[in-house]
Amino acid sequence: MLVAAGVAASIALAWVVGVWTPAIVPLEVNSQVTSRTSPNVVDMLIALAAGAAGAYASVDRRVSGSIAGVAIAVALVPPLGVVGVTLQAGMFEDGLGAFLLFLTNFVSILLSATLVFFLTGYAPLQRLKENRREIGALLGMVLTVALVILIPLVFTGEGVLSAASRQRDAQTTVSDWLSDEPDLKAARVELDGEEIMVLLAGVGEIPSVEELEDSLAESFGKPMILTVVYAPTVIVRYSDADGRTELGSEE
């Protein structure tokens, strides 16, 4: 009940902050928000490590006890804050993702801390034997929740890996396309589903866009919607010897 009350209070406080605080950076592009709306297996591993570190700090007096509080604060409070502000903004899917991250961290901390407490003798094995039925039921419930949480995390992780692989393929294809134009660089390559945006910078003629379209279609196995944006670069050369400044640019 205490944990549930703390969760509700954190989300409600974040909701109020979202109402009264002007959004200087839109939530859709705020890295502090977007980084907590799509948890994956790596997040669970980090939370397991945080829980183990916090539990060990409680056991070993040589380790600062504040580590436990820091681990919990870093792992649990930010996701709940994101839940509150995204729900207030009507971004319900993002709020659900942030709450999934909170559950992932919460369950992972419970599991790793329990293991550390028993391995270090902080929780006597005799107590486990005397209350094995109650403790077994509780741990069974936590493990079940952990397995249920792990399913969407695995799919999210696969999505992240797939997106990274597609991004790498797109960047490689664009680099090969520009290999004969050393004065042109791909400043940015953005991939969104079947759309690719390439921002070019530098000087010189743009290679055949049709060739890039064909290469991308071959790389991805289907036609892609391609947008090429060319930003010509202005080159400024200054010489201390004669104080002359030369400007050069190509459109």
C-alpha cells in the first residue's frame, strides 16, 4: 500500500507540474522523455545492477548507505515523472511505455536485492525455511510479473536492433553513393519507415538521385520514398599574412 501510494503521488505531482509548467521543449522531442518511453532488456539489466548495488550498500557498512536511495531514485522516480507529464499531454501510449519501464525497474530491484540479501546472510536462511511458503508465494508472484514484463521488452529490443540495422544500411548506401564526390558529405540520414531523408552539405554536383533510389531499393528489398536536401557550403579563407579574406561557394 505504501508503494502504491508513492506511485500515485509521484504521477499526480508530475501531472500538476505538466499543467503549470510551460513546455520549453516539446515532449515529442525531449530526450529526457523519449528515452523512457520504450524500455528494453538492457533497462532490466541496468535495474538489476542498481538493485544489487543498493542492497549491498545496506549490507556492508563500508559502502555509503546513500547508494541505495540514489539507485532507487534514478531507477523509479524519473519514469513515474514521465508517466505524469505524458498522460497530462494526452500521450497515453508513451505514458504506458514509461510505466512499463517503472515496473521493469521495480521488479528487477526486488529480485536482485532479495538475492543479495540471502547470499550475504543479511536475510538468514533459517527465516527462509520457517516462512518458505509465504516467501515462495511472494517470490513466485514477482517472478511471474518479471516474465510477463520481459515479453514486451524482448520485442522492443528486437525493434531497436532492427531500426539500428536499417539505419546503418541506409548510411552505408548513401556513403557509397557519394564515394566519387569527396566535397559532398551526408550531414544527416534519417530513416522513418519507408521514408528516407538525406541532408547533403559541401560543394559540387549532386550524383544521380535515381541511382541512390535504386541502391536503397536493392538494400531494403523494396522501393523507398527518398528526399534529398542539399545545403551548399560557403567556404571562408583568411590569411594573417596579407589580411585578405576570400569567400567561395558553389550553388
